[in-house]
Amino acid sequence: MVRIDPPTDIGDISVGEWPQRWSDIARLRILYETGGIYLDTDCILVRPLEDLRDNKCVLSGFVGDVSTSVKHHVQSCSAGTIMAEPGSEFIRIWLERLPEGFKMGQWAWQVVDLPVQIYKERPELITMLDMEKFLPFDFNDYRIFDELEAESFIDEIKDCYLIHLWDSLWQNILEGVNEEYLSTKTNALSCLLRRFIF
């Protein structure tokens, strides 16, 4: 683990007391400097990321030429999973334009909308995957906790690389996930986590 001080500004913009902004800046700076894989702490890998490692930069999003889902009409990216080589040009441009995003005054625009804009301008700099590969379901979909849905849910996500557990929104449910929960429940969450624990 490497302890860092929270960023105080970027460009001419003061970051203020916004941990989300600290995270936005820090993850992109670290990826630019060292390369690697950024995963939100509430991610569970479903299958290895190995076949994506030869790309300059990887994101997933609901973007016209890569999105297969008809349920989403707003173009956006997920910054909860980012893969990048050191010195990635896409990440450099993203960092350079972060202040523009902060000035917008819209929640998370700089990490949801801005990467879509950069992708459309410079698609050769990034491999954009369908959002379903990194974010196959949203926080309104509770089937991962439904024991009757376990088999069909696991089959549905088998081609995904990972899933997010929406820990900030599902906190009350996830607080109850312990060894007893995992050994007695037969829902998809238990099936996925048991691989790592037992």
C-alpha cells in the first residue's frame, strides 16, 4: 500500500473537500504514471482480465458503436474499472481535461461523460468495451441476492469480466454478508464469493 496526500487542485481548479474528486484525480494520475488496473473496492472478478492486458487503455461504456444493450439511452462510461499502460495518451488527455469537467458543476460529469467525448474524438487511443462487460446490472437489480435466481443470474453474467456490488447503495444488505451468510445462502452473491473464501 502507498499512502498519498489527497490532491488539493488540478489546473486552476481547487478540489476542495470532495473525496470523490480526490479519487478521480488520484486514480488517473497513478494510472498515467505507473499503468495498471484500477478497480472500485466493490468489484468481484468473474473471469480473468488477462486477455485485455495488451491494450493501451480499456474502459466500458454505453457508447453507440460498442453498446449492445437497448435499456440505456444515455451515453456514459464507468470509471469503476480502468486498465491503462504507463503514459497512456487517453489518460493524459483525460487528466488534462478534468478541470473542464469540474467547472461543469454536474455530478461526476468528468468521469462519466468526459471519457465518452474523448473516445469519440480519439477512438484509436482506447479499447471501449460494452458496459455490460464491467457493469452488467445496476443498483435497481437485486437478483444477485435472490436464491431462486442464482443459476440464471450466474449464467447471465458468465461473459462479464466483473461485477459491482454498489456498496454505497446496498450497504445495509452487504453488512450482513459474513461467513455464516456465505455458507448458508445459495444466491448468486454467495456462489461467487465462496470461490475466494472456502
